Amino acid sequence: MSIVRALPVLALLLASPVASAQANKPQGSVYCCADASGRRICGDTLPMVCYDRAYREVSPGGRVLRDVEAPLTPEQRAKRELEIRAQRERVAREAEARRRDQVLLDSYASVGELDTRRDRELANIESDMQRSRSRETELLTQRARLEKLVPAKGAAPRDVSEDLGTNAAELAATRSVIESKQREMDLTRARFAADRKRFLELTQQSN
């Protein structure tokens, strides 16, 4: 075989785990593993039966130099990947929780400041809701007036019918805003309740 053709083969051998292990093998050490029947198999090069098993590298004096795990099966690799992903997600959640705690401590000097901020935000939302409720009342009054213009028999005049349609659309939009503001108020109360509880926990821990 020519030198040029032999080079790729040599590169593959050196890249394999077995070749790498043996290349770094201390003088006189041996490789040992247990075969399928539990019998201990050793050799100054890695025995073929040990290729897909866990093995140990042992010094001439009997000292274990290193333990090498058996290659993972596809199922084991998939399980390990899931475990690694779960651990990364846990670390990310913990980092995010620490960040939120620091933001909370940086935002308020006392629980009184937190309560003041909560009351101000709730008051702003309540003010928006009141405006929408006032508009709802106006639209209901307008609808009642328009319905009086509809004859008991026959179709309503075209302009009255169009005004009723516009009124219904605006009334639906206004009620949607009211519902949205109510949800916002509920979420704001819940958020500040959680922040207040956590703030007290953090400040009591530091005292």
C-alpha cells in the first residue's frame, strides 16, 4: 500500500476510542472488563469483548488508573439528552428567578412603596373602566331612543337601521374593553400580591 493511501486509514485508527486509549496507555498497564458471563477478561490491548462494555485500565501494580463507561445505547443516549435538557432548563429557571428577585429589590425600598405602586396602577385601570362604563351607559340610552323610532309593523327607516347597527358594534367593542380591563385588574392584583409576598420573604431573609 502506498504512503498516500495509508494515511487515511491511519487517521481513522488514531481517531477511534480504542486507538486513542491505547495511544495514551502507560507502559505495562492492562485493560480489564467482564464478559457476558461475568468472567474477567484482561489484555495489554483492549480485548475485543470489551469494546461495547465498561472497562478499567489497571497499572502493573494493580492500581485502577481509570474507569471507562460502556457506550450508551440509543435509548440511553436519548434519556441522557432529556436529563441534560431538563437540567439546563432548571438552571435557566433558577437564574431567571434570581434576576426577578434582584429587580424586585431594586424597584422598592419598602413594602409601603410596593403598595403605593399597586394602588396607583389599579386606580389607573379603574379610571379607564369607568370611562368605558360611562360610554356603555350612553350607548344603551342611545339604543333605547333608536328602538322607539322603529315602527311596530314594517321595516325601520334606513337611517335608524344604520344607526342601530353602528350602536350595536360600538356597544360590543366597549364591553370588550371593559372585560379586558377587568382581566387586567385581576392580573395586576395577583402580580402585586405575589411580588409583595416575595419582597417580604427576601427582606426578612436579609435581616
